[in-house]
Amino acid sequence: MKKEELKIKPFLDEKTIAEKVKELGKQISKDYVGKELVVIGVLKGSFVFLSDLVRHINVPLDVEFMGVTSYEGTSSTGHVRITTDLSADIQGCHVLLVEDIVDTGMTLDYIINLLKVRAPASLKVCAFLSKPDAHIMKHKLDYVGFEITNEFVIGYGLDYNGKYRELPYVARVEINDG
Ligand code: IMP
């Protein structure tokens, strides 16, 4: 049996990430002054980013989660499946959807279409990472942490086959099938 070897190359450190998340929180707070927010984290990848981000948002907010799966290994299966739905009604609410990373954007398009049917007052998207060269989606991103090249990355919530979410930094991975 072939042994898979992973080379991990860090490229966004904790300090760089923390500064960007603070900046995003400040901008979001400014844009939603006088409003209440429902922040929806897309599981599982967004849980680290979301927990840091909400601590920099100073308008009243509720946190909700939506679970989806679309990836196996390092490529999209093309099929998005809901694994956990929201626990609250979002009709008439100002919704901020928080994604870990937008690659093709197919997951995002799917979730946005699903949420729009539930008639929120507004719906914006905040992505920690975005791979613009891979985008094929219809919807735009309202807030983006970092734009990155078309490579597979892990850490700060992002996984490779379920692992490495706990890394406090973001790293590129190279996979050798040795
Ligand atoms: P999309 O539908 O192609 O935009 O894929 C979005 C989802 O795929 C993200 O929410 C992640 O769960 C996963 N994904 C895409 N690119 C990466 C990556 O570089 N590292 C880890 N997960 C990724």
C-alpha cells in the first residue's frame, strides 16, 4: 500500500490572521450599525474564523450554524449535502453568512439559494479565504479576508480529510503518494 506524505508549508501566521479578522469585524460593525445580525457559520470549516470574528463585531447578534459537505480529499465532489440545518427562522433578519473558504463557490451558491427562499431582510457573505481563479459562482462575496492562489490549504478551521483544523496558522499542503 502506498504511504501518503503531507508537506505542510505555513503562509498565513497567527498575527496576520488576527489583524485581518479584527479589520473585518470593524468593517462589519460599521456596516450594520443600528441593526441586529444573525451570523451563520458554514460547518465545519468556519468555526474557528467565526468564533474570532464575532468577538470583533459590536452590534447585537445571534449565531447559527449550517452543516454542509461537498469535498472528499482535495477536490469538490460537485454535490452539496446539508448535514445540519439552522435552528431558527431567519425571515426578516439581517443575515451574514460566514464561510471558511470559497473555491468554486458552488457550495456558496447552493446555500445562498436555500437561504433566500427563507426571506431574510438582507443576506451578505463573509469568507475568510477566497480562490478567485477557481470561482464559477453567481453570487458575490461582500467581505473577504485573503485572496489566495488555487492551491489546497489547511489550518484555522480548514481540513484535509478531517484533520489539521486545529492549526492556528494557514498552510499550503503538498501531497506525495510516495
Ligand atoms: P467550493 O464549493 O468549491 O467553493 O468549496 C467550498 C468548500 O470546500 C469549503 O467550504 C471547504 O470546506 C472546502 N475547500 C475548498 N478549498 C479548500 C482548501 O483549500 N482547503 C480545505 N478545504 C477546502
